[in-house]
Amino acid sequence: MDKSNTSNRAKGLSRRGLISASLTVLAAAVVMSSGLAVAKPATSEVNTTGLAVTDDTVTVGILHSISGTMAISEEGSVQAEILAIEQINEMGGILGRQIRYIQEDGASDWPTFADRARKLIRQDKVAAVFGCWTSASRKAVLPIFERYNNMLYYPTFYEGLEQSPNVVYTGQEATQQILAGLDWVAREKDAKTFYLLGSDYIWPRTSNKIARIHIEEHLGGRVLGEDYFPLGHTNFNSAINRIRLRNPDVVYAIIVGGSNVAFYRQLQSAGLDMTSEDFTLMTISVTEDEVLGIGGDNFQGAFSAMKYFQSLDNPNNKAFVKAFKERWGEDSVIGDVTQAAYLGPWLWKAAVEAAGSFDIDRVREHTPGIELDTAPEGYVRVHENHHLWSKLRIGEAQADGQFKVIYETEDLMEPNPFPAGYQ
Amino acid sequence: MPFNSFRDFMSRQDVLAFAVLAVLLIVILPLTLDVMRLNQAGKFLAFGFVAIGLVLCWGYGGILSLGQGVFYGLGGYAMAMFLKLEASTPENTSIQSTPGIPDFMDWNRITELPWFWVPFESFTLSLIAIVVVPSIFAYLIGVAMFKRRVSGVYFAIITQSIAAIMTILIIGQQGFTGGVNGITDLRTLLGWDINTDFADYVLYFVCVALLFVCLFIGQFILKSKVGRVLVAMRGSEDRVRFSGYDVANFKIFVFCTGAAFAGIGGAMFTLQEGFMSPSFVGVVPSIEMVIFCAVGGRLSLVGAVYGALLVNLAKTTFGEAFPELWLFAMGLIFIGVVLGLPNGVAGLYNSYAAGPVDKVLDRLFGSENSDGLKLSQQGATS
């Protein structure tokens, strides 16, 4: 995966190889009989803090909901993380050690997440945890990761306003997802008036706050309305009526979970046709996974703004999609978060190899600046603030449930979890 | 002293049950569990408080409340609000638009501490609130329901709706309550770091101590006249009413007691877990609490504690070992208990072990029969 690291290691190996060749047969036999392959650094060197690292394996945790309401969303992340771990193991593992994973179920319940995180870190002594999905679950485990000093690789696009030394945020924070998308819709669709919608919790509220400021202060547009609905809400008719009355150029929707199904179906039946030029809907909360539930027909013509779509046309992504389908079935779809979850183990591997150690402090030290050329979304780099530099892409929803990528930012966008002027 | 002798307060079997539980919680668990598991056990015990309250309300008073999570949540939130304010010093929150208020308020564009948060700046007031707020709330519900003679299934349904309303309220008013995330990132109690191993030990023992205080209060209530009136009410409410007792007041009293216990449990949970969330307030956790009580045995105070420990232990064990299957396993356990052990673990003990144990006690300390006779005579005359 990370070429520079591999070659560095190869150099190290060959040096070591030369030395060992110059030793007597007896010495070599001692090395062999002690069970250490000559290639890998001693466990005492790479693990000074008592993590679950043996001479042959390193143990990590996977912590997602596989039961409860969030299971349907988090399943893809689990699959992606397992796939990445298996691929790394096939390539020889990390520092000569195969990755073993312990999977725990957060059960869509935030206290359970905290409990299981504690168990993974304190009892299993895992070297890193890949997991969490909702902000609530991340907030629940965060103090534990900070208190017991461990690393969490968190895959979901989220609201920002957070920057923990013990978390690597592999999804986009709010400004990365919102600003360029609004710029695009203002430019391409000549949009002046917006209507903001969202599920009622911190991510949509914070995101819409940023969107409103950007619309009003940077795009010279107007926000005609801003509505929130409880999680799981299914009756959007009154909101849809308000939208029809005020007739905004763009509806900006951040509705999550099962509510999406009802919202887009009701939009459709109210005659607001997203495929026509008169009505534009942009969302940052609908990936390929959600479209499965909504149905491609009901979502056709909408614009999603995020960093990854399954249809992305590059060699990395083609290989990733192929491997994912081989491992988890032809029917599986890959959304933005699934791809971000896939990056977790690879970013961790690169940081461990750069550090030459599994020690959390060393890994953290080497995390900023880690690059991946082979990410399905393209090149990514870890910022000082533990978020990823990434591009924003706009996908136009197709009837088959896939997205056609019609725009991507030229440059990687800087992650900025505490955006000045947007708070 | 409302009791003629200690025996009236606690029978030999009661003393034995309390002693065994004390040995288990104070000696065996701390010696055998590592600190993380002990912390987990402490959190299970926090549910034990609710279960004890339910033994009083449901087992003896016949009041089935499916809304104990509300009181648990009120106690837990009271503690969490105090800890959150302590954690939100202007220095710690300097990156916010309004430093010095909890972070989630800042995200929701609230610029001033809401009035009902102000009392929670005081530790004393917070401690009082942990017990008093759930009790007052229970009192209001009790007056509204019991004075109108709402009982049984209707009462259960109403408490369940209150639990649902409470969750919606907390999630909806996220600027004031932290919403679905709950109140997180609690660090110190009066400057004392609650996230250390040492703190886990201390809080565990505080939790056990409070649990025994509640157990003794519960025992006191059951063995006093109030307890007898409760049992009589459960048998035939009208007869008690016609005998001149105000049934509603007794019900309100025991319901408030259960609520206060639940509040203490919630506060202990918050301290040991480091956060509080609406997922303890809703309908499902409230029903789970009734199940703890049912598994332990709804007529046994001590059994309720075992119920909370056992069910949570099973939940954690299955959850860790078979993440995909644990919900099914849980379901099977509950069906098994309901079908096979209508009086829970305590019922099992009473049917099979109590007799032999009594014989052993007889051999060791002599017969208890004379006392038993006195007790039943007293029961007949009062």
C-alpha cells in the first residue's frame, strides 16, 4: 500500500540480512529456534506499553453496531474494515505481524459503546480501534480513548467542532462537505434562494448553521426556511407544502436514516420532480447505502455532495470495488462512509510503519502527514488536526441507485473542524 | 421503635441473605475482578437501586411502573449536570463562542446558562436534587393517578407514556439537555478525577454502601405497618379502603420511595460511567428494569440486586461473545424465567434451598419457631 514505507523496510531487511549472513550458523540457528523470523523487529521494541502484540500477531478492535437501528448503516463499515485487515494480512501484516481483530457490538446504544470501548482497551489491550458511526457514540467513547490513551479511527462525515489527539477522522468534517457543494450549486444552478431541512440532532443542526452563514454571507443568497424533524419522523407533507409555497431554488436536505425513505417518496408524490430543471435538491446525507432504502426511482436527479461515490472512475477504486464485491457479495453497495472506514486500517498501518512501533504515542506522533496513494477516493493525506485532506465531489443520482460524478474540486480541501466565521 | 425485637425487623433468613450479599459485593467481587470488571459490576448495581424500588412498588404495592427509567434519568441527569458545569470552566471551553457554558449549549447557539441549570452549580443542591426531584415528580404523578384510583394496567401504560414523553423532551431540547448525545465528557467531582482506577474502586464501594442503605430502608418499610398495609392493598384494595386507610397515600409513598432509589441509582451510574444519555430514560430501559426485578424475584429485596447483576452480566457476556446472537439469547433467558421461575431467582431459593438452610440454622443456633409464632400472632392482632 504505502510504497515508501515498504521500500524503507526492505532496505532495513537487507542490511539485517547481510549482518546475519556474516554470523555463524550457530547464531543463525539460535535466532531461528527462538521463533523470531529475522525480518521482524522484536516485540519488546515495537510494544513498550503492554498492548496486545505478540511475536506473530497484533490485536485491534472493531466497534460498530451490528444490532439495533444503526446496524444497517454500520454494516458497510464493518465489512470495509475487515476487508482492509484481511488485505493487509495477505500482504504480510504490519511489522511482520498478522492483524487479529476482536469485534464488539455497540448495539446502537451509546452507553454500550462506552462499555465495549473500555473492554477493548483495558481488557483486550488492543493496539487501535476502528469504529463508531454516530456522533453520539463517538462522544460516548471519546473520554475513554483519551483517558486510557488509545487510537480510534472514526469513519463518518460529521459536524466537526472536535479534534482529539486520540481520534483519526477519516470522513469529512462539515465545512469540507458543505462549502464547495454550495458554491457549485450557486454557480451551476444559479441558485439564490435555499430551504434548509434536517433531522433534529447535532450534525444536521451544525451543518445547516454553517450552510446558512455561507449562503448569506458568501454567496449573497437567502434562506427561505429551516425545518427540523425528530429522528425517525415519517410525515413530511407540511414541510413539503411550505417548500412548494416558498419555491426555493435549492432544497438543502440533511435528513438521516429511515426518515429519508418517507421524505423522498412524499416529495415525489407531491410532484416535486428532482430530474427537472426547475427543482434542485442537494443533500449531504444520502449515500449509495441510503438509496437502497429510498429506491433509485424516488431519488433520481438529486445531488449528493461528499468525497466518495462507488462509481468513481480510477484504478484504486476499481480494485477496491472488485475486492469488496468478491468478499461481501455482488449485491453489496459501497457508500462514502464505507470507503472512509476502509481507509482506517491502512492509515493505521502506514502510521505504525512510519513509527516502527505499535506504541500509541509513537503512532500518534507519526499520524499527521501520513499519505495514501492507493485510497479508493484517490490521494489522501492526514492533517495536523487528524482529519483528512480530501476532495469534494457532486454525484447526480441515477435510477439504478448509483451516482454519476459530475463535479469534483480541483484541489484537496483542508479540513477545518473549528471554522472561523462559521460558528 | 416500631419493632418489638430485631427478629421482627429481620428474620434469620433475611440476615443470612443480607450477609451473603455483603460478602459477595464487599469481599468476593473486589478480590476476583479486575478494576474494569468491577467498574462494570458497579454500574450493574446502579440498576439494582431501581430494582429494589420496584420490589417495593410492584412486588409489595402491586403498582407496576413501566417508567422507572424516568426517575433513574432524573437522578442521573442531576449528577451529570453538576459534573458538566464543573467540567465547563471558561478555561476548558475557551474555543467556544460563549466560554463557560457546556459545549452542547454553545453548538445550539445558546449564549446563557438556562435558569434550571443554575442550581446545579452547587454540589449540595445537586445531591438534594438527585433524591428530591425524582420524588417530587413521582409525587405529582402519584397524586394525579392514585387519588383518581387509576391503577393496574392503566397506570403501567401511563408511566410508559411518561417515559416516552421524557425521552422525546430530552432529545428535542438538545440545547438544554445535550439531546441524543446525552451529557458527555464528565471528568472531575469537586476537583477529584472520576476516571482513574482508584476512583473506580472508591465509587464502587460508595455504590455498594448506598445500596445497603436502600436495602435497609426497604426492609424497614416492608416490616413496618406500611409494609403490611401494602401487602393488604395488593390483596384487596377495597377492603383496606373500607377499613379506613387512605390507600392512595400509601401508594404515593411507596412510589416516591422507589423513585428516590432510582434517582440515587442514576446518579451512581453517571459517576461510574462518566456520562448520561437519554437511552436510559425511555420505554425499553424502563421495561428492562422491570425485568431485572422479575428475574431476581419481585418479592425479594436482595433478589432484586441479584437480578440486576445477573441480567446485566448475561447481557454483557452474550454481547461480547456472540454479538450477532445476543438479542436472541436475552429473549430466551427472559422467556425461560417467566415460564419456569415466576418468582425469579429468589423464588428458586425459597422453594429448594430455604428449607435445608433453615435446618442447618436450627442445628447451629436453635429453633426460630417461637419467634415465628410471635410474629404470626402479632400479624393477627394488628
